[in-house]
Amino acid sequence: MSAEILLVFGILIVVIGVLVTEVMPLEVLAMLVLGVLAVTGLVSPTEALAGFSNPAVVTIWAVFILSGGLTRTGIANILGRNLLKVAGEGESRLILLVMFVAGGLSAFMNNVAVAALMLPVVMDICRKTGHPPSRMLMPLAYGSLLGGLTTMIGTPPNILVSEALRANDLTPFGLFDFTPVGIIVMVSGMLFITFVGIRLLPEKSAMADGEAAGTGDVNLMLEQYHLEERLFRIHIPKDSPLVGHTLASSHLGSRLGLNVVGINRGRRSFLAPAASDEIMGDDELIVEGRLDRIQEMNNWGQLLTLSDLSRENILIEHGMKVAEIQLAAGSPWIGKTLSGLNFRNMFGLNVLELRRFERRIEYNVKSQQLRAGDVIVVHGPADKISELVQVEGIMAPVVLGLSDIHEDYALGRKVRILRVPNRSRLLGMSVSESRLGDALDVQVLSIIRESGEAIIPASDTIFEAGDMLVVSGMSDLIAVLLMQGLEAVFEKGTDGVNDISLLEDDKVGVLEVIVSPHSNLNDQTLDEINFREKFGLNVLAVWRKGRVIRTGLRDLQLQFGDALLLFGSWKKLAVLGREPDFVVLTETMQEPAREEKAKTALAIMAAVLLPVIFGWVPIYIAVVIGAACMVLTKCLTMDEAYRYIEWKAVFLIAGMLPLGVALDKTGAAAMVAENVITIMGPFGPYGVLFGLLSITFAATSIIPTAALVVLMVPIALQTSAGLGISPYPLMMGIAMAASSSFTSPISHPANVLVMGPGGYSFMDYVKLGLPLTVLILALLMIVIPVFWPMTV
């Protein structure tokens, strides 16, 4: 084995590891791969960059634009409106027709775009017929994948294998060369799903017959997101410090993670109040959130300030001191965090802040990686500070005087003194059980007992009556509110608080949206995009890959396929429906399609396909001209055209193609092919076909389909040459197997898209996808040799 083969195998292993774990964006991986291949000399610089001008890559991005044109002109919406007229309300007929429509569209459109287009249509059908979405949405996704198998432009793997044949001086597949095999697989798969596979899907609670977008929808969504137990009332006393503050300035959302979904004021109720609405005495706030966060509010409200005790000296009273410790060069602490060092428990000291040169770090101090020269400001018993002299890697601590504490660090202004009343709920609780500080980002520096003893509290320290708590970190507003004894009272399940109709009327409601395949919001948080301020809507929960996320939503990075449960006014929800970053799960709330351009878009598509069918124009030229015509005829705008291109797929394919070239040039592909022949050769050409199909089917669950095809193509070509058999059945099989991504939600974006609305778990895909995959494998073994004989 040559050094070049070892190097290319090493790169391949790293690539597969990154593809599986997704530790970096796939676009970045693709660019690194082509760069490394060029630098190491495994391919020439020209070959490394050739992927971006490869006809397959050009065809793929142009097809994305053509799909966008068909999407914006409402082709799926027109078909969807007529589904019920043709199929009636029978579940089996509806499922079969939904799959056939999705499959037919996917033959000429990007299958992810088809799934996104059909999703609101199918959800509306579920509302009208009472069928649960969980029985309809996975068939929709699988139908779009099966339909992509039937033409060359139906899915990127088909385009890639055809171009690979042309690049190797073989006759490429034509537009409909995939159709005979693809149609048989598609029809068989759809019939299997309709009459057998449907029994393997979960049956979530269906809406009552005749219920449209109303309380039936809300019941379903709140049940799916488990929100019924998270609705509470908070009574605001007349003398509460919150009176007169707006919802925004109350910090109920930012500090306690509570969504105020309504206000009861006397006999009037206001749903979906604005952040600028003021709180009044005797208001009853209807909130959605965690019970323990409301309990925290009660606990904090019972801690009262001691107005008769000066705070000026509190940090250095009762045997406590404040000191600076500096990290020496070569300290074993360098590169570690205070949290990782378990600093507080190990040394019995608080960390007040970190000084790095002239910069002061006051927040997230414990998660900062320490550097040489860092100065850590600590607080605690004098004897504990003295013991630091013996610690390796730090200079002798410098104890600060009162003037240094107040003038240099201004620590006095950040400290509050609280008292635990005799009737407080905190009595008998430990510090960890009370969760004090979790909501408000404060630190309990010390507890002063009635005896005058001061201690640095551990997590198991029990609160006692008369305890004085020295705390730091509270903002002035929160401190004022809490120090004046705010007491929140929660009542669950009384007076219809959990009556679901409370969340919906003619002005406000609950709506589910999906982060679009074409969204630019991936990896951004709701806080970063100012979601609440921009749209005026509350995000109640997020469904991601089979699990519900209901806390920390402001800082949650959005991902494609996330389902967001929103609450707000219908007008604002309608505005959101016009945002291309989200797919609203009801057609009536979407941006109106340009249906007047539907005939134009269909005519352009026909004009693209006919010259290709008759062999007058190469497909990559035809689709580029068609994409330009979609924009020129205003079927979609140029900005929309850019948005509909899946740039991740384009960069991934363009970057991975040079790796396929390197596998071929270095002889690595030939070596793998020899091993395939050695293992499967005794079983004949059919054994080799079975082996390659099995490998591809297994890998498609964890590796993006386009990347998988790029890696498998040189191996298939070398294997066919080594056995002296036709490459066409092997290439056809690899394309079909790579596109049959049914066994996991992450194996294809169309599967991720329906996961939230359908309420699916990971295992739901395995239950249906695995037997479907076995069926397709058996069909391919029978059908491919019939249409594409194994002999040359």
C-alpha cells in the first residue's frame, strides 16, 4: 500500500467521522477537503476546484431554482385543494393520493421543497377530516423521496451517477432512464406504506370531526408539547412593586423564563398582552412556565432587606476578607476553568470577579479559561485566604482594604443583605433545593447566623430562621422588586386556568411553524434575531428531533426542522407566515402564492424537459436556461432564487468530488474494489450488486446522500471493470439506494421536516423505514438486472 493510498484513506476516515458527527459545518468540511487534497498533491489545483464547474453541480443548483419557481407559483397548493375531492375522507385513499402527488412533484422538483410545500396542505386536510397528522406526514416525506427515484433530476444522486458515467467516457443515463426501475420501486413502496406500514406508525389523538383551526388544534398541540401542566395564575397584590411596571420591565420572561399569555383584570381578560402593557394591582397573570421557577419567585419574595444594617463593611466583617490572587507563568491552572477546578468547594472561597490586564470580567467568570497573569478576586474566611500561600502556581494573596473594595472594584454597590423570615418557606431547605440564584444569576457569598457566625454556604447548607444572606450579582431593578417583599401566589387548575380555549379566540391563537429548509436562521438564537420584539409572539415550546424543549428558549440555537409552538394575535401570526424563514402549518396563514404564474412555470418546465428528452440540448444547459426564465418571467425573484438553492448541498458536492478523483487516481478505489470482488466475487455479479447496495443502504442513514454517492461511484466503476461486468446496474443501484433514506430522521432533510408536526420519535422512523428499506433492496435486486443486464 503506497503512501498516497494511506494518505487518501486517512483523509477519507476523517471526512466520514465529520459527516457522521457534524462537528463542523459540512460546507467548511468540503472546502477543507479540496484544499488538503490540493496541498498534499493528491489532485492538482485545477482538479480540486473543478467540482464547482462540474455539470452535475451546475444541474443541481439550477434544478433548485426550477423547484423554487414551481413552489412560488403554488403548484402544490392547487393540487392539494383538489385532493379531498378526488380521495374523499378515507384514510388509506388519502394517504395513497398524498404520496402519489408528492412523488409526482418530486420527479421534477427538489424533494425537500415538495415536502415543505405539501406540509401545510396535508395539515389542513388533517384538520378537515380528523385524521391525526402522525398517520399522514411520514408517508408524505417518504412519498417525496420515492418520487425522486423516477427521473434523473428527481434527486442529486441520480444526477451525480449520470455525470460520473459521462466523465468516464461512458454513455450517461438519460432523463427517464431511471423511470422503469424508479416507478416500480415508488409504486411498491407507496402500496406497502398505505396498507402495511401505516400500522407501524403512532396514532396521536385525532381532532374531532368537523373541527377546523380552533380548540381542537390547540388541544392537539398542547398535548404534543406537554404544556397543560405549565399553565398557572399569578396574583399581583395591590401593593406589589410590580404595579406600574410593563411586562418587559418586570423581567418575568428574561429572568424567570415565564410567558405571560393573558391578564385577568376584574371581569375583563386580555390574551397575548404586549410587552409594553402595564401591570396593575389585583391583576391575575396567566403564565406558561415551570412550576419551580414560580416557586423560586416565592422564595425570593420572602427574603427581605435589612434597612438598619450598613452594607459598607459587610464583605470584611465576621472574619471575612477580600483578596487578589494572581496566576504565575507556568501555573497548572492555566487553560482550565474555575468550574473545572471546583474552586469554591476545594478552597471554600467565592470568586467575585476576574481581572485580565485592564479588563474586568464579572459574568460567567467560572467558565473562563484562565491565563497567565490573570487576577482572581476572592472572598471568604481569612484563614482560607491565608492557606492559598501554599498553593502551587499562584502568587501570594494580597488582602484588599475597604477603600480598594469600594473605589477600585466598586463591589459594595453589587452586594445586598437579605434576611430569612421566621415563616419563610426556605426554612429547612438546603441551598440547592431552594434554587436561589438560578433564575436571577446571583451568588450567595455568605450566610450570617443569628449567633454571629458567618459561613460560606455549601449546596447542602440548611437555611435557618434569622439567617442573613450576603448576595451579589442582582441588577438594581430586580433587587428593588425583590427586596420589597414581592409575593407571588400560584394556583393550578382552578377556575378553568387549564381550559385550552383560554389560549384561542377570534383575535389570538396558537400556531405551529417549522424552520424552513431555506431559512437563514440556522444556529442563531431567538434572542439574537429579536424574535419577540420583531414579531410580537411568544414561543411556548420547541419540538426538536423527537423531544420537547420548553426552557432556555431565548438562548436555543435554531436548526432546520425545529417546530416552534407560537402564541399571539392572528394578525401577527399572519405576518410571520409571510417570512421565508418559516413554514406555517396552515395554508391560510402562508404568503399567497403567485398562482397566476402557475401556467408559465409549467410551460418553462416543459420547455426544459422536451429538448433533453429528444437529445437536442444537454440537461445542464437546459436547466440553466430554464432557471433564468423562471426569474425573467417573475415566477420568482432573484433573491428567492438564491434562497431556494441549497448551498450546503452545492458546496458539499463540489468539495467532495475531488476526493472521488483522489480515490481513483491513487488506486485506493481499485484496492477497495479488489476487496469487494474477493469477498463478494464468489457469489457472482449478483453478489457484488447485493454487497454494494447493502453498503449504500447502511451508510445513507448516517452520511449525506450526495457525499455517499461521490465516495461509492469510483468503487463501483473499479469493481465493474475488475469483474468485466456492466457498470450501469451498479451505478443505478447506488443512486437508488443512496436516495432511499428511510431508516432515521436525520438521514434526509424531508424526514426532519415532518418530525415535529407529526410528533415522531427516532424509533418511529426505524419501525417503518427498516422494513421499507428491506423491501426496496429486494425489489432492486430483482428489477435492476431486468432493465440493466449485468453483462457488458
